[in-house]
Amino acid sequence: MSEYSIETINIRRTFKIDRMARKDAGRILVALDDVNLQVKPGELFGLLGPNGAGKTTLIRILSTLLSPTSGEAYLNGIDAINDLKRVRPIINTVSGGETCGYGILTAAENLRLFTELYGIPWKVAKPRVEKMIHVVGLDKFKGVKVNKLSTGMRQRVNFARGFVTAPKVMFLDEPTVGMDVNAAREIRDFIRNWQSENPDCTILLTTHYMAEADELCDRVAIVDKGTTQGCDTPAALKKMVQKETALELTISGDEPVPEHWHSFTGIVKLVATPNPSEKVTGIRALLDSADASGRFINEITSTGRLLLDLRTSEPTLEDVFIKMTGRRLTEVSDSKPGSEE
């Protein structure tokens, strides 16, 4: 068995902007830039970053749905780029928000179909299907055609579809996006339980939810603009900012904040997010001491802007992201890849 369950070597992926996007037509977008990862068997490994960071592009490459522009990728020692017949039977993918399946089939029939596509005998597949139906709370709906289910229920079918084949390497791409709080909690509980029951299996999870990565992952890679900025356990990453104070402010006005605020004495990193619809600006600042907060607040009010809300908290993984990238985790990229390069 390979030392790593997932290994990428200098993975790079570029796209050419679609001709329909006249402003940027012909421009090359770098979605992944020499990404190197080593994930050990049995790990629950997280990719934490905002939308547009390159997380989904990497998942698509590893799940054989997209070829990289350059680089190498291996799953359990198998070449994931050139040996698709060997790698596909051992992997599966669940993408949050997807409702894949065949509408004219029931929930149970869809799960059976996917086990048959993987060549799993029904004698083996049947208890898996029954278990997954129960796990995702579809007992009362297993005989209902998928096109008659609500969007949330169809998402549950999609989630069950990924695990029912008992993959050796599982890719979860924002699996709880769009789910209500209770459904997301149930899904996270299942992920933890499944991992404990299948200690040799590996999960690669992408998310922009800090709490999800902190709660579930053995290790986390911070991803931004197609590159990995850091990789360690959630606890070790947070130690990078444990001596600092996180200050969350809302101030009046949506105009840009003065440039010197970013280098104000006592501020390690500052990110300002204007909200034009409400005519306010949100500020997340990392301070090297609690004393710096008073001086900074005085600086804000001296410019005539009102302090509308103030909170302090223990630094989180978002603060690690801010320190590494100078951006908030919740920022959304508007980059839209077009034709492949």
C-alpha cells in the first residue's frame, strides 16, 4: 500500500476566459498553481478557503473529472490522471447542492442503481442501501420517486449515493452547503461515525465553514487563489494567532477605510468589508494586545465614523486565513473559468 492515500505533485490548472466574457476574453486564469498535498490513509483532510480558491477544481482533478494542465496525482498509489480504470472503482464524490439521480426512480432504487454501476453484488449492496437510507433519514421516503422529493431530501439521496459504494477515498465538496442546521449536524455526525468505522478510508473535505473544518478535520490546508498557504492540524494553525486578540467592528459609512489603519500600531492584520446596501463597513482586526483596541477605536471615531457594534473573541481559523492572505474567508471570488487551456 502507498504511503499516501492522496498525493499531488505540482498540480497546475489553467483556464482560458470564455469569448462571451468580452472584458477578459483570452485571459488565462490560473485556478491551481503547483499544489502539493500528501494525505495519509485514514485521514479526514480539509481544504479550507473561500469560493473561487481552487478547491473544487482540485476535487474534479482527483476524482478524474478534469485533467490538470500539468503535474501528477496519485490515489492509493494509483495514477489518478492516466490510470482511470483502476482508480475510479475506489473513489466517490459528493458535492453539496447537487441533486443527482434519476427522477423516475425511487430513493432506494437510485442507491441500488449506483451500487450496480460499481459492480457491487446486490447481496453485498442491500444492507448498505438500507443503512444509508436510515442514516440520512429517508426511511419514510425510500419508496418515493426522487422527482417528488424536496430539494433537501434529494440532497440527502445524493449524499447517501456517495457512501453506499464504500469508497477507499471519498471526496466531499462543500457537503453541507444549503442544508439547514439540523441536517448539516446530522451529516457531520455521520461523517465522523463513518470515519471511525472505516479507519483505513480517507476523506478529503472542502469547505468554507470554519467550524466544520475545525470540528471534523485531522489536518487542514488553507487554500487561496489556487495555492496552499499552510497545512497543519486545526489546533496547530490556531496557535499561530493564539497570542492575538480578534476584534470585530461595524462602523458607519461604506467608503474605503484609510490606508494607514492597516498599519496602525498594535494591528497585526486588518480586513475591511464595505456593505453598500446598509451604508456600513465590517472590520475584522487581529491585535497584538488587548490595549490596542482602545487606541484603534479612538482613531476610528476621530474620523467622524460611528462605532455601531463591537465584539472581541478568541482567534479562529478565519483569523489564521486573514493573517496568511489578508482576506476574509467569507469573501467570494467572481472569477468564472471558461474554456479549458
